[in-house]
Amino acid sequence: MSRFSLNQASIKYASLEEAVRTTVDAAIPAIGLWREPVAERGLAASAALVRAAGLRVSSLCRGGFFTAPAGPARRHAIDDNRRAIEEAATLGAPTLVLVAGGLPEGSRDLSGARERVRDAIAELEGDALAAGVMLGIEPLHPMYVTDRAVVSTLGQALDIAEQFDARAVGVVVDTFHVFWDPQVLESVARAGATGRIASYQVCDWVTPIATDPLLSRGYPGDGHIDFESITRAVAAAGYTGDVECEIFNQDIWDSPYDEVAATCVARYEELVAPWVRATRGRSG
Amino acid sequence: MSRFSLNQASIKYASLEEAVRTTVDAAIPAIGLWREPVAERGLAASAALVRAAGLRVSSLCRGGFFTAPAGPARRHAIDDNRRAIEEAATLGAPTLVLVAGGLPEGSRDLSGARERVRDAIAELEGDALAAGVMLGIEPLHPMYVTDRAVVSTLGQALDIAEQFDARAVGVVVDTFHVFWDPQVLESVARAGATGRIASYQVCDWVTPIATDPLLSRGYPGDGHIDFESITRAVAAAGYTGDVECEIFNQDIWDSPYDEVAATCVARYEELVAPWVRATRGRSG
């Protein structure tokens, strides 16, 4: 379990303090944080709390939403991402997870939106390098392409990332979002070859798709994903960072936090850990 | 409108006779048929009905469901596809649309299922050639990957199709299923270069995704798809066949058939026809 991390989104209704306590009580060595609960407690206080608890911070979620055309909304997004990079550095998170953003209202121009994602990252590369934080472009499942993330595959995320310094820009491999991709194993290898795997996140693809498709995730083992092949590929690609369990699921959110943490740990140990090399966490 | 075709699924509750009458009354020159309503009326009678109405048959839906492991279910699927090829030939449909099938119950082995799709098509290639029917592998949106179609991208469909005779095996380009793909335009060009575009179908991607995700389609113009870029690519790739409007949507199914046909025609003329070259239909 030395590389396991509980992403805070799996216990969404927990305050930062509750999330930290749940993680520590479950003997989990790392936590993936979200900006909102961190802001609620205050950045410096959050960093101190996590440090005092002896937890690694595996990532900060999330920046991105880069698809607005030139104008105040776009400037606001870039500025907000600069703040997020600083927050990640303060918290000791090696990675800021980026969700690209969907089509602007009324637009049908996917390729234009995709160019604006790249352009925004170009503006942030220097900040990321200076802060020592890797921007992790997270391809989201293509069912979110128009309303949430115009970056839909790992290959596409790498096409963007590879235009930048490998210390500044990488990709996030989330099993839920990429397992379907016929090219996923090659893309993981490609990401590893240039040191671009910023984070590895596990959760399962559950059918039927939930009424709110954002919440259609499950504990590893509850759905259709083969965690062996993808985890083996991530390990073979040289990734030595933490493995986060990040689940958006209403039933899980409604469960006691310690129960969620215990189930995440059990599923990780059964289905993921055997294929993860026993190396220390990236930030450990 | 010389290349427009109304796919029968857009007026799902119509009998074959009603669908033919609706198509003729709307001055649409072609129809895409489904096996169930054809079987209901009888194959020979259906062929005679469509011929007497002066309609081209642009495609027959559908064969496929090839992912069962060796055993009776698999043999049944192959045999059923042989019958479907014969039906397409009898109806004068140049294309039999294939939906790959999802993961077998309890399986998480996507790559094994994908191999079985290819193997099944290998068994059917000779039948397709003999009948003069092209098998059109239809990649379905990745949100259907586990329960309906393990073939998720046009590139993946082409990787399979290109293993076979170009007269026997091609791909179906359905805007709803492929518009999100960052490689869609290159894949369309690749399909055209080897004469592999078996059918071009248009309908829109509407959000939020419907509670039954199969029904999350809309009339062209009601969603987020840019029909210009993809239709231009299909035309530039040399496709001269019919363009089908195939929509699964409960509200549309509950509308009067003539209203649906009229709206499909209007949207086609506005959003698709300007980018289609004025050539005769494949089977015209």
C-alpha cells in the first residue's frame, strides 16, 4: 500500500480535516486534494494539516477549462490556473490535474477549442517549471467531449504535452476515461518513454451509465475494466508515483468515509497493487 | 436531395409499409432498412414493396454481435449474419451495417473480444463477396464499448476492415459516433483511399446525455456536431453513396412520421447537402 493514495473526491462530502483523518486512520500514505475543500480551510492551514498528518499529497485537482475564446473569461481561466499551480506547490503536490474544458456555448468548433487548450498550456509552462509542478492533462472519456473536456484520448493529450518541457507538462492516466481506447497501452508506453505520466488514477466503468454520467464510476472490481493490463503498462512505462483511487458515485458519497477508504484499499490491494512495482511514491 | 436516405430507425414505430409511404411522400429517394420490420412483413414482400415504390435501399441494419466466445452463441451469430447478408442482397442494399457487440457477460477482456470480431468477419468475407454486399463495420461511441460495441473508433474499424477485400468489408461513418475523435478527418480520408466507406449516417450529439444513452441523438442542428467538416471529408474521400439520417430519440419516435421525415430533409438540406458532391447514389 506504499503507493496508494485516496483522492478526496471519493469522499466528496468530507471536509479537508475529515478527509485527512480518514486517510490516516486507514493507514493510507497519500491523499489527492481538491481546490475547493483546501480553499475552505485556507491554503496555508491545509498545507500544515496535511504535513502534520505525515501524508504525501499525490495531486491537486484541478485546473484547466481552457476553451474560452480570447476575452475576460479566458484571462480569468489562465489567472486561476496560475493560482492553482501555486497552491499545488504550497501543498507539495507534484501534479496539478487539468481538465481541458468543453465547447464554448453555441460553438461546434472542436479543433479550435483544442488549439486553445494548447495555447493556454503554453502560457502556463513557465509557471509550472518555476513552481516545480507538473501540469497533468487528463483526457476525459469521449462522452464528456462537448461539455467538459475536448481532450478525449491519451494520444491526443500527449500530442499537446510533447510540445512542452517534460518537467512541466504530462498526462493523467485515469482508467475510467481511457480503458476503452484501442491504443491505450501504446499511448501509456509513449507517455512513459518521455516521462510524461503525471498521475495514475483508478476507478471502474460501471454500466448502465448513471443518469448523471459524471457519477457512473465504481470501486475497482465493480465494473468492466481489466486493471491488470493497464496497470502493468503504467508500471512498465516507468511510473513510480502514487496510484489514486478517485470515484464519483452518489452511493459511495453517501457511505461512511471510513468504509469508502477501506473498500478503496481492499480493491487496490486485490486488483491493482499486484501489478504496481514496489517503488517509493514520486513525492515520497 | 438526390443522395438523401431516411433510415427507418428514425421512425422506429412505423411498419415497413408506413416507412416506405412516408419516404415516398417526402420525395426522399432512398431508405435504410432494419431487419425486424422487414422480417415482420416477409423478405420477398418487403423487397417487392420497396422496389415498387421506386426507392433505393441504402443499407440494411444490422448484423454483428460477434464477441461471444467459441460455442453455440457464436455459431448462431455467424449463421444469423449469413442470413443478414442474403437479406441485404435480396433487398438490393449495398451495405450490411455491423455492430461489433460488447463484452461477454463477466468478461473484462476487450482485446480478446476485438479479436473475435475480426475472426467472425473473416468467416463472412466470402459470403459478402458472393452476395455483392459490403459489410460495414460501424464504430460506436466509446460510451457503448462494454455493452454494445467493442469497436470504438474509425481507425480501429479500418484496422479490421483492411485485413479483407475492399469489396467485402468497409466502415460506417456515423457522425454521432465519431465526431469527437481527434483523428476522425484523417480516418475518413484513410477509409476513402481504399474505398472502404460503406455508409455515411448523420445525426447530432445532444447534451445532456439521455437517461437511456442509446437515445441521446438529435436532428442535425439540435446538438454540437459540425456537419460541414466531416461531410466535406467524406465527400473529399470519394464517397458517392447515400447519406442516411438515423436518429434514436424518444421524442422523435413519438412524433408523426411525416413530420420526422420533413425535419430530417430540411436539416439535411441546410447542414449536410451543401457539402455533399452532387453525384448519384451508390446503388442508384
